[in-house]
Amino acid sequence: MRPGPRRASYEVRAGVFDLVCQGRSLAGAAASCGVLKQTAWRWWGESAPVNVSLVQSAVGGAAVIAVEAGGQPDGKRRPLTQEDRSAIAVCLRLRVAVQTQSGAGLGVSGKPMSLQQIGDLIGRVKSVVSREIARNSGPDGSYHAGLAHLAAAERRGRPKPFRLVENPGLCRQIEEWMGQGWSPGLIAAVLRRDYPNVIMNRVSHETIYQALYVQSRGQLRQDLYRELSTHRPRRKPRAGGKRNTSAYREAFTIAQRPAEVEDRAVPGHWEGDLILGANGKSAVGVLVERTTRFTILLHLPSTHDAETVAAAMIREMSDLPDHLRRSLTWDRGGELARYDKIQLELTMPVFFCDPHSPWQRGTGENTNRLLRHWLAKGTDLSLHSRGDLRKIAASLNARPRPTLDLKTPAQALDELLTNQAAA
């Protein structure tokens, strides 16, 4: 029988790749190493993480390969050099050799080098080595220092195009959703869900904010920042002291709430607050259910004293079934001084947050921020009729929520009531 073709060694294949990275054509590198041109092309397709045309476009390979000669200035992250990648390639090759000989029962002593040991050798952490191998290995999993360096240089090319400049259709979709009160974070989550495998059809929330606050970056309308809940034309640093809260009559404290309220396992536990208008002269009451995030708005057209708030709350919540009126948590505000009347009429205990701790009813705070899209700060909220508030609540309850796996509060409440009726 005729012997089969002799398999070229790793060194021969590496020699071809080295010559290509030095500026030689693939055919010329193959001839210098004594292999067929077709074989060299097959090797390149199997093991190279970049297209050969990239190498040929570089002048002698130096324009791409010699990206950096040393480290970065102090305080900046140092990219891997070609010497680092050469050390990684040698260590990986030694590891393969040790594993192969050990598996063949040749009695090789010692263990293959770990990623941690390779990192220690080149002065980098293990995660850097792991990412380098994952990103710059060829389709067959092999790692070649020159080709890895070339692939890294190709990806590092700057400036990269801003996605909202090249995709006007995506800009129009973002404008439409923001007009419906959607936040940049929600838009980014929905785009990730709808286009899991098409990266050019989705953007991060930070990209949207950059397009809003730096008008040269993107094709979004210049006035689109007005659709944000804050309505700010520019970013504001996170700073400031604690909010002052008014005195309240002592009652049940938040520490006395049952454990089922905290884990949201049982529906029917509500959080409430007031959204104030210009100079605190007008207000809208907000009630949000913790499990489904379903929201009810209280119409307070003339005043928002304790008697008016209690009457509006009793009117809106009386139609709810008993199992959806388990408790209410409120901030320490004088508007709920008639909590005793609410507890008696609705048979629902009322709990109060600790002093200066509105964050303890975080669901309500988040809901207030979303409602500012319609109930803007500094405006007269008494102009909104009861019908207007019901439309606003319906819009908010039809808004997908990441915390509900992008279901709407209305859908979550409907599923809850349907399941309980079936049970």
C-alpha cells in the first residue's frame, strides 16, 4: 500500500504564517516553506483569525504589526505586545505537547502550564490571557502570535462609527418609544430582546444618552431630551443631601411589615406617595402594587390635605378584591394623617417608612420617576382631570417592564387574576 501524505509539522505552518505577517504573499510564503499554495490557503482558512487581504494591505506588514513597541504611560492599561503574544503561543504549544505525550503513555513528568502561570510569566492577570486566547484564536482553536496581534490591531481601529449615525430607522424607532414615555434603559432592553443576533439593530442606554446630550453624535431630534423624566438638556452629577419629610402621626412602622411584603411573593401590597406640582400647590396621588407594578393615580384637583387624600384613596381602592388590599406603605408625610380612616374603610394596614428614608419604598420612587414623563415638575397638576389621570395610568400600565421579563403591569395583573380564578 502507498503511504498516506505526510502531515506538516506545527513549525512549518507557523513558518508560513510568520512570513505572511512579515509582508510576504501567501503563495510566496508557501513556496519558501516548501508546501503547496493550496495547502497554505487551507491552513489559513483553518487557523487564521483574520482575512489575508488585511495583511496584504499593510506595507510590509509593519503598519499593522508594529502597533506598539512598549507599554502605555502610567495610569493607563497596557495592551498586549507581540512579545507577550509570542510567549502565550509558546506556552500553549508546550501545554499541547505535554498533554499529548502524557495521553500517549510516554511517561512525561510535570503538568501543563495553567493560564495563571502564563499570566505570571508575561506579567498579566489570568483573565487577560483567557480573553486573549478566546478572541484571537483561529476557527480551529489554534493560536498564532503574529496572526493574533494582527487581529487585535484590526479590532482596535478608531474611530469606530457611531451606530445612531448609520441607522436612521433605529433613530426613528427610539424617538417613537421615548414619545410614549419609555426610558433609554427600557429601549435598550427591548432591542436586545427583539434583535438578539443582529447587533446593528440595537444600542445600549448609554449610547442613547450620548446622542441626547451630545448633539453631534447621532440623528435623534435635538429636543428629544424633553421626553426624559428629568427633562434636563444636559447631564447632572449625582449629588445632594437627603430630602426633608414632614412630620406624621406614629402608627405601624415598616419594620412591622410581614416578610411576604419584602419578597413580593404575595400580591396585594401597595406603596404610595404624592407627586407635587409647581410650588407644592397641586398634587397627584400614586399607588403602585409591588408584585405587578400596576399603578393607580388619585385625582386631587383642589387640595391634598389628609382628608382629601384619604377620601380619594378609599374611592379608588374600594373596587379592588380583598386579596389585592393586603397593606399600604407610605412615606412620612402629613397628607396621610388620616391613615386610621383608610385602615378602617379598606380593612388594610398602613405602614410608614423610617424618618428620612423614602428609599424604603423603592417601587413607589421608581414609579414616580416614570410618571414625570406626563406629570412634569414645575407644572400645575390640577389641570389634569380624572379622565386624564386614568389615561396616563393606562399608558404606564401598558409599558413593558424589565423586572417583569418585559411584560406589562396590566398583563401581569391579568395573569394573576386569571390564575387565582382558575384555582
